[in-house]
Amino acid sequence: MLNLAKIKEELKTACLGNEIHYFVEVGSTNEVAKALAAKGAKEGTVVIAETQTSGKGRLGRKWFSPKGGIWLSLILRPKIKPKDALKLTLTAAVAVARTIKENLNVNVSIKWPNDVLVENKKVCGILTEGMSEGDEMKFVVVGVGINANFDLAVLPRELWETATTLREVLGRNVDREAIIRSFLEYFEICYNKMLAGNFKHVLSEWKNFASFLGKRIVVSNTKEKMEGIAQNVDEDGSLIVRLEKGDLVKIFSGDVSIRYKN
Ligand code: ADP
């Protein structure tokens, strides 16, 4: 079980984690966070659960959330337009990557837009959701799931090739409270940069973790499939892909899957 006091005592943030709602089990921390946000929960409120029974990935895909993981959601109230919500996904990915690298001395990379990988396998997923009013976000919920202290064998067999856990990589348990603290601290630093109009600093750090730039990828949604080279990530967080014929396409939405080609 997480020790909340241990998270709070040494937490060096101004806002993030000032209020933490802790649950042993929830459907999904994003659902709880969205409900709290709709009722007026303050910016920086965090929802944490030991396990989720219906954790979600993008497009409603299932996110497995066994005991021992870190399943949390942040409630944010940035004055941004809906299309800028993608920046928060990238911000969270940078904060998780930095946390894993600095705390555990493990090599980590990021796959656009929302996966953090160790040894090329997914160790963390991020799901950003929100509610807009007119052309402004009323609130944004950033859900972060980190496969921390459980064995890969706990996940369904079809994920064994593509997923990993911190325990699997290190051969020991990690200090989940320390990871949560670092994540909240790094996130707040990057988030403040973004709010101050300096997202380019966050993006350049993001690019340092992005191992797939310059590589051949397949981008697919339910209707079509495109093959090309992952050329760059734009200032707005979108992915620029150079297709076979040389055309450039800009991919914004979360409704695509990306697969690397060897
Ligand atoms: P994508 O990898 O396409 O960005 P999502 O971010 O939507 O996918 O995450 C959902 C997918 O992640 C699921 O369809 C499943 O393949 C995989 N998955 C589910 N739970 C876990 C987990 N705990 N660790 C790693 N991968 C997972």
C-alpha cells in the first residue's frame, strides 16, 4: 500500500499534489478525476489508486492496472485551447521519462504521443482527457499509468512482447512514493514552462527522449494505413510524417496507432 504521508512530506511542488484523493480500487482514476473536476476540484488535485478495474487507453482500449503499479490522474485547469491538450500529454511523457531516468538510472525513450518505453517496451501509458467550453478547456485530466512493482506475467500474454515493468527491468521493487513525488515535481516544472509560453523547452527535452525520429513507421487508424518516416514533432506537439512520395502529413489526433518498422 502506498504511504501518502511519505509522498506529501517531502513533496517540493507549489500546487501539484496539494490535495490527493487515494483509493484502494477504482474503475479508473481518470473517471474519478473528471467527476471531481466537474464538481470544482482545484488545479493540482491528484487521484491515486492501488488498482483500476477499468483503466482505459486511447480509443477506449483497455489498460491493465494490477496492484503494485502507479495509477494516477492530475486535474489541471490551464487556460488553453482544446488542440493544445496534446502538449500536456507530451509534458507528462517528459516528466515520466525524466523520473525513471533520474531515479532509477534506466535508459528510457518516448513513443509519440503517449508511451514511455524501457528497453523498447511500454512501461507507462498516458491518457489526456478534458472538457471544453467554447474554445477553451474547462479542465484537463492527465492520466498516467506506470508499470512499477509487479511481474510481467500478471499482464495478459499478448502484452508480454510489447510491455515491461520497472520490477522486471531492475529485478527489484522501486520506491513508488519517490517515483510519484519526482513525477509531480518534474511535471509541475514542465507545466509551468508550457503555461509561460515556453513549450519549446519541454519539446526539446521530449525530443531527446524520442528514439523513433528519423525511423520508418506505419501510422494507422480504423480507415487507413500510411507508411513513412517520422520526420519531426512540431511546436504544437503534432507528429510530422514524410510519406513515401515525399508529401508531409501532420498528425494531431489520438486516434492513430504507430508501429515501428525494422
Ligand atoms: P498505443 O500504444 O497505441 O498508444 P494506448 O496508449 O491506447 O495504445 O494504450 C492501450 C494499449 O496498451 C492496449 O491496447 C494494450 O495493448 C496496451 N496495454 C494495456 N495495459 C498495459 C500495461 N499495463 N502496460 C503496457 N501496455 C498495456
